[in-house]
Amino acid sequence: MLEVKDLVVAYGKVKAVKGISFSVEHNQVVSLLGTNGAGKTTTLRTISGLLRPESGEVWFEGQRIDKMPAHKIVQLGLAHSPEGRRIFPKLTVEDNLMLGAFARKDHQAIAGDLERVFALFDILKERRSQPAGTFSGGEQQMLAIGRAMMSRPRLLMLDEPSMGLSPLMMQRIMSTISELQSEGVTILLVEQNAAAALELSDHAYVLEVGSITLEGSGKQLLGDDRVKKAYLGED
Ligand code: ATP
């Protein structure tokens, strides 16, 4: 469904991603793991058209997308819930969510999806008319995930969805990912909590200073000594 080939992304002279190749099969949950600065966010931003690669290719469902504008990529069914607080602070919660559906014309289904996001994150429903800028970091994170869900993506990329959330909310996010997968959505996940991510992942890649150094099924990597040591805090 998604294929990244020999991708190189640089900020000026500094190469943040140094020629990585990986793929995501239809209806899988795939994780990208790696320490801070490994290039995970850069990779997701390049796939969603926010950054241009220096070289390499990105293919989504048979189309080459690495030169496409970001809004076209969303229209193809690839959504991105970015790391941190990339919401529109002056707009209300509901308007932020509706922006996720900008490319859709199926109004009834949009209303249903809005209710679904509200059922998942009740705080968003309670405060739907408030400006989103008044939200805490964790609440803004929920809003960013909800907004990505509103585009009804076939492939949803989540950049550290549990960041700033309580353990309870984190569990909820993880079970939402499984639920979305059972509905046919494909997920590409970047997550600090490697154990939780690997539990749900069909496949995972480990990124270290811009290169993929390890890959395998979630189960394989959970049992891998290098992963245990570096990412799971085990000896
Ligand atoms: P984290 O888990 O900390 O978010 P990451 O794996 O997502 O890390 P990136 O944010 O992709 O890593 O960063 C990869 C490298 O690129 C880092 O060395 C970072 O300092 C550098 N970098 C990221 N954004 C920029 C930028 N806008 N300008 C210059 N360098 C950048």
C-alpha cells in the first residue's frame, strides 16, 4: 500500500534520513521506532508531502506521491496526525475537526464520523465550541488524532499519539488503533512507548540516525535483545 524507496531527506547540509526503504502492507499496523532525532518525524512529514526528499521515491497505492502537494495526498486517503500541538488555536474544537474532512462531500458520513470522534474523546464533545488553543497538550493531541480520523483515511500516520496523555488515555489510543485496523484502516505509527507499539504491530522498523538498522514482526522485535536493551528498558 505504501512503499518508501531509498529516501533521503536533508535539512540544509544535514541528512536526517539517509536512504531508507520500507513498506506498509494493506491493513497492517506498522511502527517506526527509534530514539530522539532518529528521523521518524522527518520520514512521516516527507510521506505526507510537508517536506520534499532530496532523493528517493514514495508510492501510495500505485501512485508516486513524493512530488505531490500535501492536500492532494490527503485526498488520496493518506492522513497524518502530527507530533505536538499542530492545531489551529483560534478555531473551535469542532472547526478543527471539520478541517480534517475538508476534501469530503459525503456530509452524512462526516456527521457520523464526528460523533465517533466525540464518543472516543468525550472532552472534545464537551468543549466542542471552545477555541482549541485553550486545550492542554494532551487534549490537543486527542484533537490532532480526531482531525486525522475525520478525513476517513485508508492509511493513517500517527506521530507519537500517546505523548502527553495519561496511561488510561494511552490505552484508549492503542485500542482505537486496533479498532481502526479491524475496520480496514492501515496504520503507520511512531511511538515512544515501544512496548505498547510493538504489541499491536504486524511489522516494525528501527531507525537509528537516519538509517533502518532492524526490522521484523512486532513479536520478533519484542523478543530481540537489542530492542529490549535500547527501547524496552530491559537488560
Ligand atoms: P523525536 O523522537 O525527537 O521527535 P525523530 O526521530 O522524529 O525524533 P526528527 O524530528 O525527524 O527525529 O529529526 C531528525 C534529525 O533532523 C534530528 O537531528 C533533528 O535535529 C533534525 N531536524 C529536524 N527538524 C529540523 C529542521 N527543521 N531543521 C534542521 N534540522 C532538523
